[in-house]
Amino acid sequence: MSDILIVDDERDIRELISDILQDEGFTTRLAGNSDDCMKAVEEQQPSLMILDIWLKDSQMDGIDILKCVKRDYPEVPVVIISGHGNIEIAVAAIKQGAYDFIEKPFNIDQLMVVIRRAMETSRLRRENTELKRKDVGPSEMVGGSVSFKTLMGQLEKVTKSNGRVMLTGPAGAGKEVAARYIHANSARASAPFVTVGCASIEPERMEEVLFGREGADRGVEPGLLEQANGGVIYFDEVADMPLGTQSKILRVLVDQQFLRVGGSAKVKVDLRVISSTNRDLEAEIAAERFRQELFHRLNVVPIAVPSLEDRREDIPVLAGYFLEMFHKTQGLQLRTLSDEAVAMLQTMVWPGNVRQLRNMMERVLILGEGSGAIEAAELPSDGGGGGGEEGRVILSGTLATMPLREAREAFEREYLLTQINRFGGNISRTAQFVGMERSALHRKLKSLGVVTSNKSGARVAHVDDEEAVEEAG
């Protein structure tokens, strides 16, 4: 509902404006002095303020009120009215952030034109704010592997608290998705989630972007911290934050308030902070590129997000999720994956992790011409498939120089390691896929010196690691 707050020390004037606006379908509230005005604003943020410059028997005049409102509620348009107006007052009001200035006695038609324009501005600002609050990048977590379940257990615990979280893991592993999951399942879910791309913001602009700015020439421009008030501020790749800014962020975390660039009044905020990094922050601290005090403030609850390499079992369900997502969001053909394509995906190298898998699925759907299941041949050849033309297998230089027996053993060892890791160390599933009896597979693994574990998959045993080889049997 459009709520307009009318502030004027002359009762007849404020009631006249109120009657006119109510006839036009607006809801109004009235205040005759600065105390009533500020109380009304704090109780409920108005869609628009009509504010008299001169207020008798008040601690603050209209310009003082304007400064406070634009500091604490910068999105609220303020129309200034005055019977003593001149060009200097009008310019001063506009510089302080007023939407427009109208001199008494005012023309009713002129007043309504200004108010309708201001209300449209207010509507657009509210919609923009709501869009920011609904900055809903993906927050759905997908998977079922042991590593994934461990991660989810940790995320579920922190959703119920307000503690600061540090997410670590390689690029593309899904740290931002994990951060959004925390936000979406917390008590702050209806408040904003604002991302600070520490690596993408130019160092010289970082403080202005974070804290906002104010000045006579540009009015008030809220920064990202202010936009996140009540919700979550997410520092993506926090290791890239400039050292000078780190000190100021540390102060914000302590005081929950800051100054805009060029401002003199402190802005208070209520924030939950989530950070992420793919670097070793302790090494960054040792190299004097990251402040130890800030690290301790941000690293209250450290959570490691596993790479795709550590959760290969999740590749089929993740790929299927992305295929369905692109069908819904982009209208691309809904397709599934053949068993051969799934097997190839699970044996590829994924330096870009989940993000790389997502991009590959989008690429296949866009470039693919078929409508049935995606076959292995349709997967990009630069994704680590290792296949050649006409079904030929391209040998590595090392393998190609070995005698046949050694090459066969090396191939079998690498092949079985890949399959075991693909199935998360599950020997029964591996045996079924490779077409061997479980006992025969155990004997083969023992002869090749391969040690298996349900938790960590498989590895090659050292020559003197007799006990490990016995376990494999």
C-alpha cells in the first residue's frame, strides 16, 4: 500500500494535502513536528515523505530531518515544501537528496504531478530492493556421496546459528551455493543475500562499493554492506580483499557500523558474514597478504567444500540436475545420459569441478542435435575423455614405451583405480561394472598392489606396505 507521511507545522496545510491525496487513493499519516516525524518513520518506513522546511517548536528543521532520512532510509523519496523558499534552499535540499522542491502556495495540479512521479520512483526502488532480496542464485544442494553428506551435516548445523562461516575449497566446487543454502535455510532467509566479489572489484573502488558514498554532488549511494542490512554479506574469495579494506571490515565486524565514503554520520547494520576462499589463508597471513585478526573473526566455523574429484559418485545426479535445470530455465531439449556417457563423466578429470560439469551440460544441450539420451561421443573431447578417432585409444608417451606386460599391468591398475574411485570405494559396484566376480577383483587388486577403502576410494600400495596389500585381499 502507498503510504505518504506529511510533515508540516501548520495543521491546515497538512490536513489539506492529506485530504487531496486520500481523494486520489493514497494512504496518509500526519506529523506536526520533528519528534512525531522521526517516530512515524521508525515505526513504519513510508513510501514517500512530504516535508516542510520550517517546523516551529521542533528540535530539527526540514533539512536536518532530510539528512537523517536519507542516511537511514535512502530509498524513501522526500518532497520539500516551504512558504519561505528561495533558490538557495531549493538547491540545498536537492543536494541533500530531496526528490523535488515545491514552494507555497502550491498549485494542486503541480503538487500531484510531483507526487505521482515521486511515488513511481518509490515503487521502482522498492521493486529493486525486492529483487536484491530475491537475489536467489542456486541454493539447492545436490548429491548423496559420503563427502556430500558430511558437508550437508555441517551446513545444517550452521543454518540454525548466526555464527560467521568460512567456506574453503577449490574454484568451482560450489562454495557460493553452500553459502546461499545457509542463508535460504536460516532465520534471515527473507532478508537480502549480497555477494561481494573480492577478486572482481578494483582495489581502488573496494571501499566505495562496500561502504557507499555521499556528497553534495551525488547525494547518498548505499554500498553493499548497507544493502545487505538484516541479511547476509558474502565475501567471495576474501583473500583478494585489499589489506587496507581488511582493516576497515575488521572494524565493521566489531562495531556493526561504518562511515560512507565522504560521510560523517555512522551507519548501523545487522549482518551475518559468510566468506569463502580457495587459498591457504594461513600461508597468506605468513606472507603478510591477509590480516590474522580478520582471519580469526571470519573463521569462526570453517567448512570444507569437497572437490568434484572427491565426490565422483554425485556426478550422475549433478549432471541430471543441470540438464533438467537448463530445460526449465532456457527451454533447451530435455535429455538424459546414456550409461556410457555417465561412465565417461565419472572418469574425466575435473579441474573446474561442479562449475565445469555444469558448463559442459549446457554446452552439450546447446550444440547437440539429438533428442534422446546423450551418448559418450557427444561429450566434449577436451573434457578428459582420452578417446581418439574411430575408437582408437591414445596412449601416453610413458605407456607407449613399456613392454606389453608392464603396459598391461599399468593400464589395469589405472583403470581399476579409476573405477573404484568412481564408485566411492564400493568393490561390489565396481566388480559389477567391470564384469568380474568380487573375489576375482580382490585378487586382481592385490596382485596390482591396489589398496581400497570405502571412505577414500583406492590408492596404489607402497612396495613395503604388506599389511595394506593383505587388506586389499
